[in-house]
Amino acid sequence: MNRAELADFLRTRRESMQPSDVGMNPGQRRRAPGLRREEVASLAGMSTDYYARLEQQRGPQPSEQMLTAIARALRLTLDERDHLFRLAGHHAPAHVNRSDHVAPALLRVLDRLDDTPALVVSDLGFTLAQNAMATALIGDETNYTGLARSTYYRWFTDAAARARYPERDHAHQSRVQAAGLRAALSAGGADPTATAIVAELLRRSPEFAEIWAEHLVARRFDDHKTLVHPELGEIEVDCQPLFTENQAQALLVLTPRAGSDAAEKLRLLQVVGTTFTA
């Protein structure tokens, strides 16, 4: 671990960023350039003291999980992320089509969306980032572990996942989920995570096994969907995806369906935040 180089790299990257780069209000006039240490710490989900010690060359070796969080907070490119890992004494993650490292371009757009639900998902259905409005609408989907990180997996194994859609739409959604998973499996080749999800669903869900045998393949999201909020009821939204070049990640922007009462419900959701979230 190169403490001096790591500290200098973190400091220079932090000072090169502006609050607007991460969707923050600059507030009062700043005496020093860039983001404050406490702002980076907050974005990375760690204590200010822990982050400050890294910049002061006196912190412990950060874990790979912590480095991933810092890379996301500082909006590092993949090359910069790899450099960060090496400075901290870790091997850089392998460059494969799939990565939990959110594409900076998608994050920049997500940072600027505060009045409509938006989230970044991988082709395996992992929610990698979401804004406050998305959390208020569908709950925090970034904290799942194991195979449950995948919305495809949860749809066929967790009743709570289905509760987010009207029962009349469940059969359609089951086919959409199975088709999306097969497209991800095909694109990723022998990806062990995708293979494990399919194998476990075939073992646990007769419904999935029946649909899987139809060989549906489609990497897309419904243009229009109805979501069910536990307090506000049904909310009709249009779903607009923005894909990365390799199609491994997508930013989903949910906007109120024209002619519905969704706009008013989303405005209420923006006011109350996560108060109503189950």
C-alpha cells in the first residue's frame, strides 16, 4: 500500500470536483476548491474520520468494498478506479462486461434527477444506484446480497417483489423477467452469477421453469408500467432506459404517465420522502 500516493490521489481527485458534479448544492462560498472531505465520506457511506485519515496517510488499508465506494463517490473512470485499487495494495478488478462500478456518465445524469424516480441497474437486475425518489417509490434495492441482488431472482422467490405490481400484471411480468434473464445469460457467456441464478430458479420455481422452456429472449424494459405503492396505491409511469455502450448497465427514468394521477402522487412522494416506503 502506497500511503503517500494514495493520499495525494484522493486529495487531487476530491479537489477537482465541484458539488454540482455530484448533484449537491454548493451552498455558501467555499474557501477551498472542490468537495469537502465530509461530502466525499457521505457519498461513500463512511465516516468523515475514516476518509480523512486516508488523505492524511495514517489510515488502515481500505477493503476492496471501501475502495469501490470511494471510486463511486469520486466518480472515477475505470482506469482511475484500477489505479486507486493498486495504490491501496489490491489487485484491480478484472475488466469484464459486468461490473458494480457504475458508469460515470450514468451517475452524472442520475445526480441531476431529483424530481422523478431514477435508478441504475445491471443487465442481471442488480440495482447499483438509485435516487431518493426511487427509494421512496420502490424502497432501497441496493442492500440485497447474494442471488437476491437480482430483481429476476426476487421476482420468482420473494412475494414482496411481486407486491410492487398489480396482480393482473404478474403473468406478463414473469415473462418479461425470464426473457431479460435469458438475454443477460446469453450476453455474458459462462458468467457464474447468471448461471447460478438460472439454476436456483429452475430448482425453486416451477413457474420460472415453465416460462424458461419457452426460450424467450428480450433485453428491454416495459415502456409503460403500473407500480403499487403501499400508501399511495397504483402509480402509472413511463420507463425510459439509457444504456451504456456495452449494454451491461442502464439508467431507468420513471416519469408520470400522461393522463393519469401519477404526477400528483409523485409530487406527494417527493414531499414525504421515504415515510411511506414499506
